[in-house]
Amino acid sequence: MTTTFAPARSTSPPRSKPRVCLALPGAGTALGVISGALEVLCEEVEPVAVGGTSGGGLVALALAHGFTPEQTSNIVGEMLQRKDFLDKGWPFDQSPGLFKGRRIAAMLKKTFGENTMMGQLQLPARVCAWDAWTREPVVFCSKAHPDVLVWRAARATMAIEFFFDLVRARSDNARLYGDGGLVVNVPYGLWDDRPEPTIGLRFSHQHPGFHVADLIRSGTGNTGDVKPVKSWRDMVPAVVETALSTASASWPSEKPDGNTRGGPGVGGAGGVDVGGFHEVVLESDADGMAFGLAPTEAARRRQHGRLSAQRAKLRLL
């Protein structure tokens, strides 16, 4: 039976915490690692603006809607364990995706409300997508696009190209949008226009940037531990993984590097410098394309995130 989650409503004022923006990466079905990490990080900081791409975008919208990090992890865990999301359509219906995504849409409507708009979210939110008509990345923003339904923004940022049908942001507009992961998978610069520090998350396999010397060195063939591509079955995940990893380096933050300027309490010793950028690297071997996870695997991913965030606290907080 599907559990119904309601956004938390605190009856007492929270303790004062550093106010930060969050920029969350694309993760596919590894998004449980992200929500697990935020359970730990949000004990020390107060998000005042949240955004992300793909799975990170879904987590960001949940937080902006008013769910706590723990509630968000529970929502994500339940979603990851479902085995009915891959709803194939008729193969010759001129659909751009292998799967329709209608069941995912139904889940999102139940989670966020069928008529809840971006402008009604409790926190400023931005999620990255891909505009199939202009062939460019786009950002759905709660302030700039208040009339876009939250479930549509969530469905769009998660619409992995080739796998799921693309999505209309508005019912009266035919323009289609898909997952932003192939273009801006780690959107570190998402909140560069705000004065608060930004905490950005990425997975260790996602590139923070490229250096010419490293790229030249990779051409020697001395790659160490490799996963050989021997067939079409190997080719598809290899290309997707490469595209997502490469896209992660496309939107750096221009805020000062806060990782080398002290920890994250705002201002002064031991605090995040106002306007600084702080990175948290997530360690996990989770397969981002696996659906219908066992409860133990969903819990393991959540724990991976918590452990990564605990390590980051020792360095950042």
C-alpha cells in the first residue's frame, strides 16, 4: 500500500543555523544517496533555496514543498522499490521514449498535489531540464515560472531521454522537455545570483572539471580498473555514463571556494563565508539505472549518503 506523506509543520521555532543554497546533482535511481546525505547536512544548515537536476531535482522539489529530509528519503525509498514504473507503450506510437512515464507522473501528482504550482512552494526552487525544441538546457524557476505545476517540473527533470516520454511544462504548450542530466548534470552555479553560500553535491565519479594534461594522459591506455565495452549491451550504459559524467563539468559555481576558507557556520571562524561555494562528494557504487530495488538496497543507498555527509561534516562543518 502506498504511504501518504504530508509536509512537516513545526510548532516551535528551529534553532538558528547557517542559511545556505543547495545544488543537487543528477543521479538516476541513485537519488536515495542524495536524500540520505541531506538528512545529515540539514542538521547543521538551513536551506533557503534548493535546486538540482534529475533525481537531485526531485529531492530539491520535495524539500521546497515542505518535506523534511527524512520524509524525502522515505518518499524516495518507496519510489525506488516500485517495480511498475517502466510502463511500455505501443512501440510504433511515435513516442520518443521506450517507457511512457505515466505511473511516475501519477506518483508525483500524489506526492506534490495535482494542482500545486511552482510559485506555491515554501522555498525558492530551480530544476534543470533539456528543451527538445531548442536543443538547449533550461531551468524551471519557482519565481520566473510560478504557473508551472510542480509535478510537471519534477517529471520533466527526471525524463531520461530515450527511456521515458518527454514532458510538456504546460498543458496548452506543445514544447517538450526532458532530463537535464545530459547537459547540466551537476548545476553548481544554479544559485550564483544569491548572496548565501551554496553547498553543491556530486558523486565521486562525476567530473568537477577537466584538465588538458589529464585528458592527454588518459589516451595512453593505462586506465587501471576498467569495464570493457564488448557489445551493444555494454555500449548503451557506457555512453550514458560518459555523457552524464561529462555534463557534470559544464556548470561550475563562480562563488569563492569555501572549502579552503573554513567551515560552514556563516561568517567568522568555523563558518561558511557569505557567498562561498562548498562541495560535498558522495561515495556510492549504486547503479543509477536500476529500478524496482529491494528494500535492503534502497536502505543501503540512503546509508551511503549519510556516511558521505558525515565525512563532509568533519571537513566542512
